[in-house]
Amino acid sequence: MGIIECIETSFRALLLEVTYDQITVAQICERAAVSKKTFYKHFEGKHELLVAVLRNDLVMPVTNLREILPLDEIKSAPLLVMERMHQILYDNRQMYKSLINNPGKAQMVELFTNATYNLNLEIYGNYGLDPLECDYAAYFCAAASAMIQIRWLEQGCALDPKHMAKLNDTWVMSH
């Protein structure tokens, strides 16, 4: 496991034990067995670490699948991507539920939205939309997905990840 992965793993573990506000960079470093200098070489602070964790959970599944599958040619590709993303959220539901409580639901919706907005912008850019329309579509889908995912996590993932991905695909992605 590399340094960044060790830092992220330590951060994730701490989020299961204490609230986000209680976590310090020193605690993350101690658990990861890295110096603060090493931490700051990779992250500006714990907020940027949280953004990286979200990017890994929300954006990387899409990016990875887009690299190995001809997504534009597979009709079920968006659903496959959403299933993978929801499975990752489900697998980390305790950590995300902790984050929804602290730093808070509104901030998590914003972070989820920001994590997927640029990816959506890139994807929608392939459809030949007007740049402003592309921007709005990318933001709308990112925000709508974020709100649905946060609600799902808040409710303890009452629906299984595949069902949730199908709903998200129907409600958000199809539009």
C-alpha cells in the first residue's frame, strides 16, 4: 500500500471512531505512520483529504470503467457505473453516515456534487451541447445524484445498491 492509500485508510478508520471535527492531521499521520511533512506533501489539510476520498469513491469507479469498457457502445454502461458507485458507498456507509452528521448534510451534498460535476462536464461535453447548457446539465445531474445518495445513506441504505443505482439512473441519468 502506498503512502496516499495509507493516509486515506487511516482517515477512513478514524471517521468510524470519532467525528470529522475531532480528527486532526496529527492523528491521521500517527495512524498512517507518516510524518506531517509527508502528509502535507500530498494534501493541504484534512478537507483536501476528504475531497480525495470522495473522488476515489464517486469518480474513480466511473473513470476506471470508462477506461476498460467502450461505455458509449454499451447501453447498460451508465447503470453499471452507478451500481459500482453505490456499492462503494454502501460498503463505506458507516463512514459516510458519520460525515453526514459531521461536518453536516449540506456540506456533504456540496462535496458529493463537486466530486462528480467535472466528470459530468467531461461526459456531457461529448454530446455537442452548448457550453452553458452542458455546464447546467452537468451540475444538475451531479447535484441531484448527490442529494439522492445522501438521503439513501441517511436512511441507512434501506434499498440495496443495485436497486438504488437503477432508481438514480431512471430519475437522474435518463434526463
